[in-house]
Amino acid sequence: MSLEVKEDRSGNAASDNVKGSQASKNDRNRRRRRRGGKDQSGSKAPNHRVSARNDQTDSAVNRFTNRGVYSAIDLGTNNCRLLIAKPTRQGFRVIDAFSRIVRLGEGVSQNNRLSDEAMDRTIAALKVCAEKIARRNVTCMRHVATEACRVADNAEEFVARVKAETGINLDIISTGEEARLAVMGCQSLIAPGNKNALVFDIGGGSTELIWVRVLPGGGTEMRGWMSIPWGVVNLSEEYGEPGVRLPDEQYARMVGTVKDHLIEFEEAHDISEVVRRKKTQFLGTSGTVTTLASLHLELPRYIREKVDGAWMKSEDIKSLSRRVAQMTHEERSAQPCIGSERADLVVAGCAILEAILGMWQVPSLRVADRGIREGILRGLMQTGKMPIRADRRGKNKRRRNNG
């Protein structure tokens, strides 16, 4: 399965000389490193354990972290999300947040480059994040970028521009690190009694699946993971047409395209057999899953407290996914929990979700309105490092941990 590196379709003229060949090779190697090498679907995953420890288990950590203010940015292919939080004995308390659809990865699947328009939209959103970070006197931070920046040829230029124009340092993380953070952010929603869980995150440019073993005490261990190179943005660009109702056969092709990638993961881990033995939970964290949950609950507007942690029957999800896919663009836009910005993308998300539920026959799944940002915050707060504090002249006493 060719998931490691995409072909270079940047449009740059490739010369026959050695220098040109070496540059092309360097580009491919750089993108391979960003994606974390070969996806861990067919081999044993790295021994990533996610601790269930909270702050009160270590008084030394409490003395330091309770003084700090932490921030996490998850810059994906479609969304830019920020959380700012303070530690508590139970975890952390969010004191500020921001989310904006920026579609950074728009067009990347065609030419492997971030467009000027997409970068402008994203930097405008990151400027808002930078203002919030400064206003809240953040002392410890990590800000990450995922699939669009992993595959784009001009990602380094974009990262440099973000630093110059906003002061934010972006860390382009691998697919393996993205999977680890997603699990760390939502593992508390794995219900007691389960021995295994399949966590999946439907993104804009990729979909991460993580097969985890539940440890005594509530922690988890990654047994395997896969990054499928399809998310709501590039799948929509491949099969859809903005503003036009997707024909049923095109929707079926979407589902089939994603399902083809799931076969190797199933063969590597025999998930279907484990599911038949029960004590396995499916946990979905993405805008697609939370949007469908809000529609299922018939909410007049999106209410996180009702969506996060909700359970949905698989049959209800499949039925609702088909109903949403068959709506016109105007009908989807009129839904308060979808809106015009998600009206096109939600269909691709439904197809990805239907492919997952079609491959593995689970009776239900749990919805998580949490993920990478929460994983980052928990990771930062469990390091036990002294937060960075500024003196009266505005200089840092210690170097900022900025991803």
C-alpha cells in the first residue's frame, strides 16, 4: 500500500542533471520524514503508552504546573484550533479557545503546494491565536501542524512566514505523533470494562486510526496505527463538486476508496475477531462525528456539553449519513449544526465514517469533541517542567517551550 509519500506534482520543472534529481529526492525524503515513514499498520506499533496520571499524583508537578498557563494549537488541513488552559487537580480548565475553518490544504492534493490564498486565511487566524496567547500570558506552549504541511512542498516557507508575521512556531508532526496525541486527548472517554478501543480522527487531508489496548488504571497503549491519505477536503476535491448534490454512485465510490485502505489494517490486527469477543469500544473524534451527533440529538445549535461523550448506534449513523449525503447544498447549509462552511465537506466525512463502520460491525460508537489539542495540553502538564515566566523587562527567564 503506497501511503508513505505522494508523487511530486508541484509543477516544478525537473531537469535531467544531478542537481535537479537530488533536489527531487530531498523533497521526497522530507515529506517521508514528515509523515513518519511507513504507516504502522502491518508491523507492531512503537510502545506508546499514554498515562492516566493526573496532577494530584505528583505534588512536585502540582507546585510548578499550577502557576502556568498553557496553549495548544492544532493546525489541520481544514481547521485552525486553539486552546488555552490552566491545570487543575482533575486535569485542566480551559480559559480561552478559538476555532476557524481556514482550508489550508485547499488544492494541495492537485499540486502539492499551499496556495497564497489559503496561507493568507490561515495566517489571519493565527494572528487571532497569537493575540489571545499574549493576552492570557501563556507560559508554556506547543503548536502543531498536520497533513497539509506534511505533504506540501512549500511548507517550510509557510512555517517561516507564520513565525515572521505572528511570532508562532509551528511544529510539523508525523502521523504517528498525531495518532498518539489524539489518543491522549480523548482516552478518558473509553468506558470502564473495555479491553480494546479503536480511536479514529477524520481530518481534512488524512484519517488516523489507532488500535489501542486499555491498561489497568485507565491508561492506553498503542498497538497499531494507520494514516489514510484521505480526509474531508481532498476526498471532496477528488469526487465532489462545490454546491452540487453528489450522485449516489459518487458517494459509493467515496466509501469504497476509503474502505480499500482499511483492509490492511484489519488483516494486521484482526480487529473484526476482537470486536466479536466484545469489550471493544469505537471512539470517533472529528468535526464529522460531532456534527452528525448534533443532528442526531436534534440540537438547535451546536452544544459541546451534549455532544462530547454522547453515544450513537451504528445503524443510526449510517442512516443519518445517507440522509445528509442526499441533501442539496442549500439543505445542508440550512442545518444550524452544519452551516455553509461545512456543507460540502460533511458529505466526504460521512463517506469515511460509513466506510469505517462498514468494515467493522460495532453496535455503537462514542463521540469525542476533543483530541490533539487536549493531548498536547495533557502532555505539557505531565512533564513537570517549570513554566516559563517573564521578568519585568519582558525577557524570559527560561527559553519558551514552543513546539
